Amino acid sequence: MPLASSTPSTPLLFIDLNNFAAYPTLAVAYLIRSLRLNNIPVKLLSPLSLGVPAFTRDHQENWKDQLFRRIYFSSSPVLRHLHDYLRNIHSRWQSRPHPLMLQEIHSAIAKKPPAILISAYLTQYAMCVEIAKAAQQAGIPVLLGGPFFNLEDVTKEWLKIEGITAIVGAEVDFTIADIVQTLLQKGDLGQYQGVYTPDSKAPQMAYPLKRLEQLPVPDFTDFPWDKYPHPIIPVMTGRGCSWGACTFCGDVISVNGRTFRSRGAQAVLDELKQQSKTYASKDFIFLDIKLNSDLQVWNALIDHFQDYVPGGRWIGTVHVNHQGENGLSEERLIAAYKSGLRRVSFGLETASQRLLDEMKKGTCIEECAHFIQSAHAAGISVRTSMMLGFPGETADDLSHTLSFLKQHFNALDRVRLSLFKPLPNTPFERMYRRNPEKYDKLKQFKWDYRLARGLYRYQENREKAYRKAKRELLDIVYAINRKALVDDAKQFNGMM
């Protein structure tokens, strides 16, 4: 049980290290609202408010992007070393503690806040080390949280940081106030599910949060709205994914991605209306892993979005599953455009049905093709994500993907291409442990739990046909990504 309540007179310092989006951080806004509902004052510190530019993705590309892509995906032994060198430089640059942020953090710590809360991604280890060191010198407790701290091996690595009081690997929207009170009174944080301390003997794993319809409306008031390119409000209709079977997916093993839970249509529609009025914006991004997980909610958005936000626009990510109704028929997509849907993203991954089945994607390539054309015909900008290097990929698989992209060139606005990345606790990890011989092209394989990913040297297919298909694939991805978006979708570019 939490200790007796004692409201701090000085605001807590909440440091949001997320700088990968051009809109507020939804998870942080939920926690800030919960703290304030319990009369706990809090001050937010975010990179963008200090002038640190936000990192965006999927911009309109130029020749430099294509050059980097060719180096990155090259299978040449010579370029492989250049790729590794550039990747290390890029990684260090992205994860470096930004001078402006560090200066402001030291200034804020000098004012002696009663506690520091940090929201971080795993790439921000170096910054967390700096914050924890400064907090420890000032005698201030630090509570760290992020999307993958529910993974015990990951949390063990991060608990080695000097100055970290505890790490939260749970959905604590309903309990954050109690946790903070216990932190301030130096009580037993181990009593809370999913809260880990350096001396935890047997930490309690947190179960996925239920009763999502009771979540408070997120508080975005402290975010730097004047610095965003466009005022776009983030929202979630539910957590997790109703499919949740893809072998490579890390989203469904993250803190709030485990199991699918819906908030219900009315709670979402009421929030849209309230947030639009509060922040004077009619544009929304839905951050659901799969927005059409709950078809009742999906159809309610299509049928009633304009009733609650007249003139509003929205974007989101869907899954083109082929097992039963998915809400993505031509009629529904036309209605979705009329309701304000302007961009949609989905994971194609590959146009090889053989590989899709290996990945357990639950998609049929013919239905993906139909979806792309139907969405485009309805006026919706279509963006997709794909990967290269999935174990067992052949020249024939790449040829199928190349043909598919050529066929749907005019209907695709952006393609985000990445290399296959094994993640711990995913179905792939279990498959690899059972039969490592099947993945003989993943050389020198080992897990890096600090970053929650598998490290390996990939022995690529060196056949001429494979290399030729890959070169052509990179070229057509570049040709697609050079295109300008339609006017209705431009302000959402880089959001997904």
C-alpha cells in the first residue's frame, strides 16, 4: 500500500527525451494528467521546447538519401565496412546528449525538484547516464520509464546506471501518483507491479492494464505547440494489436502493446471533441499499432468523426488482414476519406507470399494490392513499411516485391525500407533458440539487451540475380519517395 499522501510544494521535474516526432508524447501526457488529478505539481522539460530540432521520417527524398540507402543495404564486402562505420557514427550522433538539453537539465536540477521522472527510448542511454549522475550528486531520486522496460533482461542492464532509483516497466496511468508518493517518502517501490529497483530480488511482473475506457484525457498543455510544424493531436483508440502474431514485431511485446484492449468508441469520440477545442486543432494522428483492431471503433470514426470534429482530418496505421472482415473495403475507404482520413500506413514488409507466411503476417498480397488501389482511388495518401534481409529471403522473393512496387507505383506515396532486426522476447527469438541452424546466415549472433536487439553479421545472398533485384528495388523505393504528397496529406508528412 502507498504511504500517507503528502503533496510536494515544488513541482516534480518530468524529462521527456522523445524527439522523434513532430507532435506531443502521448504516454507522457497521460501520466502528467494523472499526477495533476492527484494534486501533484509537475514541470515538463522536452527537447523541442529548447530549440532542439525534432527528428522526422519519410520526408521527400533527394540524391543524398539514395546514396545513404545504397551504402546501408550494400552486400559488397568493401562497402559493408563503410556501412558499419557510417552506422556507428549515425547511432552516436542520434543518441548523443544534446548540449542545449543538458544545460537546461542541469539548470532545472539546481532548483532542487523533489524528484525527477524520465521518459526515454533505449537509444538515449547516454543522456540518462548524465541525468542520473547529476541527480545523484544533488540527492534527487530518479524514476525512469520507457516502452521496453517490461523486459527483465533489458531492465537489468539499465539498473546498472548510477543514480537511478527505480525503473518502471508497466502501464501506470492509474498508479503513478501512488508510486511517486512512495518514491518521495522513500518507501518500498517493489510493492508495485512492474517497478524495478537495483536491489529487487523478485520483482512483480505487471499485467496489461484493463479498464482503458476510464483513462483520463491526456494533458498536452506543457508541450511547445508553437514550435510544431503543424498542431497535430495524438490519440489512441486502444492498446496492443488484435493480430499480434508477426514473428518480428516488437510493438506487441512493449509495455503497452501486450494483448489488445479497446477504449470503446464513445470515449474516443468524446476525447477528440474535447482535445480539438482545448488545443485549437482539427488534425489528429492515431498512434494505434493497428487502428482497425476494433471494428466497432474503426467504423465509429468513419461514421462520426465529422460529427465531433467538423472539418477535421486524421491519419493512422492499419493491418490488411485476410481472415474475416477488416473494415478496408472500397466503400469503407471512400467513407473514411469523407470522414477526414488523409493518410494511411500499413506494413507490407514484402510482396512474397512465401515470406509473408513465414513472418506470420496474416496478409494476402492480392488483398494488399486491392487495398492500396482502393485507398488511392478514394483520395487517401498511402504509406507502407518494408524490410530486407528476413532470414531465407531469395532473389525470387525480391523479384516479387520489385514487380509489386512497379505495379502500384502511382498509388504509393512513401515506402520506409529497413533491414530485418531481431528483437528479444518476440516469436523470432523463440524460433531462433529452437532451431539456430535454420538461420545460418546470421553470423556471430548475440543479444544486446541495453538496446533490446540482436547483433549479427548477415551473410547476404551473393547471387547476381539477388543483387540485381535489390539494386532495382532500392531505385524504385527512391523514385516513390521523391514524389511530393498531395496537398491534403502534406502537413502529415513525416508523422508515421
